[in-house]
Amino acid sequence: MEQREFKDTVYGHFAKISKALASPRRFEIIDYLSQGTKTVEKLSKETKMSVANTSQHLQSLLEAKLVKFRKEKNFVYYSLVDDNVGQVVLMIKGLAENNFSDVTKTRKEYIEKSEKIQMIELKDMLEEIQNKTAVLIDVRPRDEFDSYHISGATSIPVDDLDTHIESLPKDKKIIAYCRGPYCVFASRAVKLLNERGYEAYRIEEGINEWKEFKYIHLP
């Protein structure tokens, strides 16, 4: 094999990965799958695309070997090939935040809005949980909690919070987390909790960020 042929072969494979992630919708799908296994129908609902369009994007991700699937009865379940794919997504997000100042600005304006959502730093949250002065809740959908969650967290999906809010203690801080810095679920939860008289906070870190700290529980 000549040098040019070698270069064309390996860089061609590298480019397949970049091409697959070049679509905002495919990047979004990868982001959702980093939270756990999902059906085509669930991904269609999350991305607000038709099932047909979602399937086309998934086919591109399959060809790039970024996702895999299994069939179970009448459903097809997709997941990431491995955690390395999720780590690539995290790195790209970090690079975008460093290179484009409006990414962070837009995120803060959308996630925090004008509600003045109280945030808590990771180290402070760990201390509160360890001292049992706070309760940690996972407000993502239950299927994502079942795939991965932070050890010690209680699953209360944000859409069910109003129904289960009285099960939370008012003499402790309530700390909510969701899919990470670009997810609004935790902010919605904190706003509702504050309105009901709870002292509530949000942490920015989601499951992918937490995997770095080895506090993830894998059922």
C-alpha cells in the first residue's frame, strides 16, 4: 500500500464519523441516546421529526458505526455503540462553547430564563448529600433513569413532579438534575418546587458529565 492510499483510507474513515455528526438532528439523536436506549418512536417524539426522517438519520449513524440496534417484538431499540461516542459529543460541546461565545449565552438565557433558577456547585451538592441535608432527584423520563442514574438519586420525572411533590421533605434542600447543561427539565422542577415552598437548586451536570466522576449507578 502506497502512502497516499494509506492516508486516503484512514482519513476517509475519520471523515465518515465527522459527516455523520455534521447534521444538527443526528447530533441531537446521539445526545438523546447518550441518556440510554430508545425506540425509533421515542426518538421521533423527542426530536419532533417523523418516524421516517428519524429512521433515515439513524441509518446514517449506523453506517458510521456510532449506534447499534436490537429488535424486540414490534419495536426497534437504538443505543450508542459505546461510551466513547458520548464522550466525543461532550468534547464537541466543550469546543463549541470555547469557540462560540453565543453558545453559552443562548444556553443560559433559555435554561435559566428570567426565573432566577438557583444553581449549586458540584462540590457543594456532594457535601449536602453526604451530610444528608439535601435530597437528590432525577427529573428525566423514567426509562433514562433506569438506564443510568447518579447513585442515591430518586426518580421523579418532571411531568410527574406535581403529583409526587408531597413525598419530598420540606426540611431539606431539593437538588434536581436532568440531561445536563442544555436540558430544561431541572429548571422546570426547581421553579415548581420553589413555588410550593421548597428550597430547591439545580446542578448543571448531567449523566455524561457525571460519568467522569464515577458516581453513576448502572442497573
